[in-house]
Amino acid sequence: MRFFLTLDFGINVYLSQKYEMSYEEVELLSEIYAKIKEIEELIEERGYTDRIMSAMVVGLMDEVETPESDSVEMKSLFSYNLQSDSELDIIIDLMRESYDGGNDDLRNMLNDLGISLN
């Protein structure tokens, strides 16, 4: 059995488009959404909404084969706590600077932060 589902969780978090989804995928994305909502509620409860910048993207990818080419379909959840385009630019820059193509060397990263594992 397959489900067709469009989720709209309001301004901060939503599933980007309507896709065919299995029950397990719906369950997984629902649990992830609940965790994201917990984070948002914690920030709000503690009064840090105006001091925390965050952008979360969670994508569940499926390979899609078409006669023309292979592509990837992504079911996505988004959560933003940003006040302006400049804050978005800052988050994007931080993500680019901290991402190393999946070759993360924990020791070097920690050393850059002044933390030693010795």
C-alpha cells in the first residue's frame, strides 16, 4: 500500500511537495517533524527566538528512473528561525565553511576549535 500525502505544518515546517510515500516514510517524517517542533518550542519557551538563528533541512531521497535520465526525488522538511535574508546568508556561509564533502576529520575540526583529544 502506498500513501499520497501533502503535509502542511504552518510557516516554519512543511513537507515541500506532494509525493507518493509509504506508511514507514510517513511515520519517519512525522517523528522527525515532532523532534523539530520540540526544538522550536524549547527555543520559544526559553525566550531565545530573537537570539537563535537556525535552518534545518531534512530530506528523504528516492532514486527515480525515467527514460530520459535518472534523478532523485526528495521529500523534505524545512524549519527556519531567521529574521532576514542576511541571516539566511550567514547560515548558508557557515554551512559551506563547515562542510568538507563528507571527509570530516574530527581531530582537525576540534583542533580548529582549540579542543584536544589528548
